[in-house]
Amino acid sequence: MITNVEQVVSLFVATLLGALIGLEREFNQKAAGLRTNILICIGACVFTLISRQMGAAFDGSATRIAAHIVGGIGFLGAGAIIRDRGGVQGITTAATI
């Protein structure tokens, strides 16, 4: 089992790393900036912590819930891609997400 202190540290590190990525995006005036990246990182961290807790509690695989994070975030990235007459925009934003 993961302790409460480890959970708080994990959430803090996820928030910090999301903020660093988001600040770089904000600094370059790109879409999906600070708040978006922080929320994505916190959400992924929370789902991973839940997955670990449930895996330990029910003798299951801790990767079942965490594996679906990739698909969910993929949908967010796909929504950031915009097709315009002259081409496609938002590829870098989708990759960042």
C-alpha cells in the first residue's frame, strides 16, 4: 500500500511538472497552457494512485485503470487538432497533451 505522504508527494510532483510544461507553453503563447497541463497531470496522477490502491486491495493488476489513461488523454489530444483549408493546426498541442 502507498502511504498518504507518498500520495501527496506524487500529486505535488505531478502538479509541478505539469506547471513547468504549461509555463513553457504559456511563455510561447501556445494553446493548452498552464491550467490545461496541470489538470492533465493531476488527473493522470489521481487515476494512477487509485489504480495502485485498487490493485493492492483486490489482488488485481494495478495497471488496469492506469492503462486507460493513455486512451483518455489521446481523445483530448485529438480534440486539439484542427483541420483548416490551408492545412492542419494543433499537432504540437496534441503531442504536448
